[in-house]
Amino acid sequence: MRKLLSLRTAAAALTMAAAVTLTATSATAEKKVVIGATGNIYGWNPYQDSAAQMYGIWCNIYGCLCRYDFKKADYSPMLAKSWSVNPKDPNEWTFKLRKDVKSHSGAELTAADVVHTINRIKTDKQSSQKQNVRPLKSATAIDKHTVRMITKKPTAHLLQHVCDIYAITRKAVFDKHGPRDADRKHPDGFGPYKLDRVVIGEQVITKRAKNSVFGNKDNPDVLIWRKMAEVEQRVTALLNGEIQIAQFIPPHLMKRVEAGKGTKLSYTDSVEIMMLLMNPAFKPWDNKKLRQAVAHAIDRDMLIKTILQGMAGKLKGAIGPGQIGYDADRSKAFDLQYDPAKAARLVKEAGYPNGVDVEMSTPVGRYVNDKIITQAIVPMLAKVGIRAKLLTPEWSTQWANVRKGKRSFFYQGRGSVIDPGPALAQYFKTGVSPRIKYSNPKYDALFDEVAKEFDPKKRQKLINDAIAVLVDDVPAVFMWRHRLAYGVANNVTISPPANGRIYGENIRIK
Amino acid sequence: MFGYIVRRMIGTLPVMLLISLLVFMLVQAAPGDPADLLLSDEASKEDIEEARIRWGLDQPVYVQYWRFLVAALQGDLGMSFRYADPVLLLIVDRLPATIELAFFSIVIAVIVALPLGVWAGARPNSWVDNLGSIVGFFGISMPNFWFGIMLILVVSGVLNLLPSAGRETYGVAGDPITGFYILDSVIQRNWAAAWDGIKYIILPATALGTNMMGIMMRVTRSSVLEVMHEDYVITARAKGAKESTVLWHHAVRNAMIPIITVVGLELGTLLSGSIIVETVFSWPGGGSLLISAITARDYPLITGTVLCYTFAFVMINFAIDVMYGLIDPRIRFDK
């Protein structure tokens, strides 16, 4: 009897081993890349949230009209082959669609799908992307492959709202199945990857669409975004081979990835601009000289070298290379040098011979080494007579206060700055948002011009003129853009995206 | 017994009502507006206001609570702000993962703690007792989030023995039947998937169950130690019963009441501990759902999840009370 039992046990073990081996073999047949992602996975509706990660995922699946190419520092076509603005009417944009694009089920891409997408972003009860269609007055299908968009007023930065943003969903599927079932049960995109499965809060599984005109044979067959909020976990999983790409490796863990036998690091400069903002609605930040003193009191080079271990590019002005409007020559004049003696003098000239007490706040864990950076800034400020008390609320509290304009002096990032128009208007143009109650009519006028100017050269000049006003007024110290490190398996190559969107076509696997 | 069950069931209603009120008020009192947190950086004041109206946040708190209560009594816990899905569906989707994790944690705790506790109690001051004390104190004093991170670093990172995060490997499992991944794999006779599930659950279950293991071990030891001096044990020995019979048949059975009480109480701790452990191990259960809801100030999801956890806690205590009667026939409920 015992022999029989042990034989049965052995047989069961063999079956299990065989099954495991078989599964492993079949798994290796598919080239799979798992991304250890920091963002959450929200659901099936491609318009229900506005996080960079999900924009990227939906663009992989449904396809976008266009995307930003950081190497070219310009927009590149995807579902749209070209676009133009009517020289006689700057409100009129025309997008020509590619005729060779088919959905995963073989349906043709039409202008009606684009119009439907815009309407859905505007009217879907769950949409969190309405800000992206707000500049539009209307969208019409001119013919099967041409869409006309009319803006409410000239909006030179319209593509910032369109490219990498509008995930084009099919009108026919929506009409037939309704929003819930269309997204969940019948997702039929135009992008290079098909939606296989969504597990809310955990992962999105996509598979290469065989009929797609995008991508090539070196791209992974299966691309999975798996939520891994903890960085230790992402690094361990990468070193173990559980995942092939780990997002956002902080400086202190980079050596571990570099030392891994099968792993390497890939870098990109983020388009998120990090700022130390001073709200003139609060005293003493209504005092320009004190704001200028802060700018000269902070040794940004030292902070980048030590705390960020070189993983940031100092901002000279509000933007850097790769962002629309960046001018390397003019930016040299925007570099406010570290000069504590000048800063101390400015504090006195500002009317504070005995120094001044202020409150500074930062979220904790939202940005790379945010708390340590601000802790290091405190003594720098103290040295010139600005005694800062550091507040470190959790992100939810800090963000709610920032949005309501209840923070006076704070460390903050602004992401997705490809075209600086919307971001710089949001923070510094009079009345756009309550975050910073800074107001300068000269700056407002310049930014009105920026929005209307379509000529790239003239627009670049206007953007830099506006930045010059900010550099002089210093409502914010433009600190740096982080250099982002991605942990990558040796058999995978990727050019990490500066805007957090990972596209399967940019991943190659051996 | 039936009357007792009915009375207890009715008794849970005020508890649930009170908890719902407390949670509702507490989340409203927390700083941070959901509309601010959930909408994009680029959202305008109008977008934020529109979202607040859509979610009913423009109404006074007592109106919001009343609406919630009326809907909840009809089985509707509302729509999640964050996931735009019914809260109940989201919880039901996640529950199997949490139950599976809790079950394996208990299994690990019982397998280690019960024999060690009984042995230590039967032979006080022996090397087994000393070993048990070390294991017990280790389990009690180790914070589970820290122990979880250590397990990831050592077992997954250094030794590369087990996966560090998630619940399954892509492409291994079949279609879900019950939502319990390992059970489904066994039903489908997909042994590779079952093994895959076990590999994924070992680390989080160990991190979660260690605390319970420590407490259970200590309670078992002291409980066994106490009954070993009872008259009926001495009588059993005097009648010539084997030592193992004395221990397992007479002593352990009588020592079970305090052990079950502790297990019951610890199940509640297990549920709350799972919230942290699930986050550390990216385990897709109710705990990680609650954390993401709190971060996003997703009021309906927070309230719904906490209510479900409360209900589970109340039910566990109720089940433990019923079990007393089954284990000890002297306990009666009808009076």
C-alpha cells in the first residue's frame, strides 16, 4: 500500500513537473515584456483618467492621431498622416488620416471615429480628459479620412492636447454595444497592441496586433504593465527576471541594477519641470527682492551633484532641451547663479535686516528625494537670513492645498510640459488657476501672443520673452528636470519616454 | 441556537450603522478633495466643479450620508470615483484574493504554531520550549510590512527562490471560475497553475501569518501548560493512558477554547494586516484596493471597503462564538 502511495506521489510530481516545463516552453515561444510600472491601472474606459501611464497604454491599444518625438523635438504622425492650420483662419485645423490603418478586427479607420472620440471625451460621464477638448468649438468629418477641428480661439499649442492624448475608439462599436460593453467586451483599437485583459489596480495585458501597420517584428508579442508601487520590489523583480523593464529607479538603487548580471540602466530627461514656488498672495512673498534672494541662495548644482547624484539637468529658465520653445543661447541668461552674498544683501534690501520666518512645504515621496532636497534647502536659506520651517504633508493634502492656492512656498513639479504654453499659463498667467496668485500684465500679454503665434521661430522668441519676465520676477525658482533611470533586462532595448508613455514599438526584444 | 443566531445577526445592524457613520464622517474630515486629486493637473476650476457635482460632493455631508445609507440598504454601495465601477463589484472582484491570502496565512500559522505550542506546553523549559519562545516573540514583535520587505529582499532578491510580487504568471492560469486562483487551478487540474499560485502566495502569506503564528504559539503553550495540571489529565495518566493520548485527546481539546478565541480575534488583525501586506506584495486584494482608495480620497470605495471588512470582522467573531458550543458542549446559547 505504501509503495502504491509513493508511486502515486511520484507520478503526480512528474505530471506537475511536466506541466510546468510545458508551460515554460510555450511561454518562451512568445516574446514577453513585463513593465514594473509605478502608476495605477484604473479600468477599461480609455477616457476615465488622465495619468501619463494610462494615456500611453490606450495609445498603444487604440492609437493616437500623433505623438511627440523627443529626438526631433516635434510631433510625429500616427493615425493622422498630416495636419495643417488654415493660414486665413487660425481656428481651423485639418487632420488627414492614414488610409491603410485597420482596427484589430479589420475595420477601416474613419474620420467619424475621430469625431466620435472627441464627442465622447467631452460628454462621457466618466471622462477625466475634458480639459483636452475644451479648446475645441467643434469637430467635423469632412470626408472619410479628413477631420476638421475648429478651436474657440487661436490655439497654437493645440497638438499638446491632441497628440499622445486622444485614444481613437470606434464609433460603430460604441453605437452597437454602449460605452460599458464597448470598452470591456469589444475593445477594437487601431494601435499596435490588442487589449487582452485588464485587472483593475494590478495589470493590463496586451498582445501584438498581427494586422497592425505599426511596429516591427522585434517588438514584444506580449506587453504587460504590472503595477509595482514599491521601488525595492521593482528592482528585485527586475533582477529576478520577473519583469523586464522597471520604471523610475531612484539614484540610491541604480548601482544594484547596474551590478545585476542581466540588467542595465537606460536614461531619459523628464519633461516634468521642478519648481520652488512662491505665492505672492502671501507675505512676505509679495516682495520681489525676497523672491530673488531665494533664487540666489540655493546651490542647485550642489543639490544635483550630491542628493540627486547627477540625475537631473539644471533648468536655466523654465524649460530645457527637447521642449518646444527651448533656446540654448537665450537660456544662458536665465541661469540665476548661486550667490549667497547677493542673496543676503537682497534679504536686507527687501526690508528684513534681521531675517524673516517663512513656511516651506513639500510632499513626501512624490518626487525623487523631495524631502531630503527641501531639508537641504532649509540651511541654505537660513544662511542668507530666511528661516524656513519645513512642512511635509502627504501628497493628497499638499496637492489639495496647492490647487486651492493655500500654499505660500512649496516644492512642486509640473509634468507633461512638451509645449510650455498651457503649463506656464496655468501657473503664472493672471486668473488661470489659484495655485500661484502671481500677476504681471506684460507676461499675460506675451502669453496671449504665444497662444496665437503659429510660426515656430516667432513663437520660440515669444516664449523666451515670457520666460525672461518670470526669471526677473521670480515667482518660482526653476530647479531642474529629473533624469529618469529605467532598469532594463539586457535582452531588451528601450528609449525611455520623457513623458512617461511607454510605446511597444519603442521596445525591442532579442 | 437558532434564536441566538438571529439575535446576533440583528445585533450586527447597529454596529454596521455606527461604523458606516464613523467612516463616512472620518473620510470627509480628511484633508484633500477627491476632485482635486483625481482630475488631471490641467483640469480647470470648471472641470473640478463639474466632477464635484457629478459625485454629489456639492451636497451637505448629511445629505451625502443619507443618500449613501438609503442606497446601501438596497445593496448599492455607490460608484467608485477612481475606477468608475460599482463599489460592490470592485470589492467582490478583489475579495477572493484577500480570502485566499488570509486562508494560507492561517494555514502557515497553524502548521507552525500549534505543534510547537503544544510541545512547548507539554515540556516546559525544554529546548523545544525555548525554541518556541524565540519563534513566538519573533512573530509577535516583527512588523509585517518590514518582514514582508525583508522576505522580498532575501528570498526573492538574494536567493531568487520565489516571485516578489503579484499573484500569477502570465499565460499559466486558465479562465477564472471562483476567483480563488489556486482552487480554480485545482478544479481545472492545471497543476502548473496551482504550483504557480502557491509560489506567489508563500511570501505574502508568511509575512501576514507570522504575527498570528507568534501569538497562537504563546497562547497554545500557556493553555496546554495550564490544563496539563488539571485533575482529568492526572486521572487519564493514572488510568494508564499513553502520554500522546493524554496530551492530544484530553489536554489539547480542553486547551482549545482560548486558542480559538485568540484565532478569532487575530483573524480581525489578519484582515487589517492584509491591507499593508497586499500593498507591499502588489497583491490584488481588498487591502490594496482600500489603500489606493484612501490615496485618491475615493469616498464611496473607502466606505464600502471598510464596511465589508467590518462585516467580515463581526461575522468572524460570531462564528467563533458558535464554535465554542461545538467544541465545549457545556456552553449553551439559549439562555
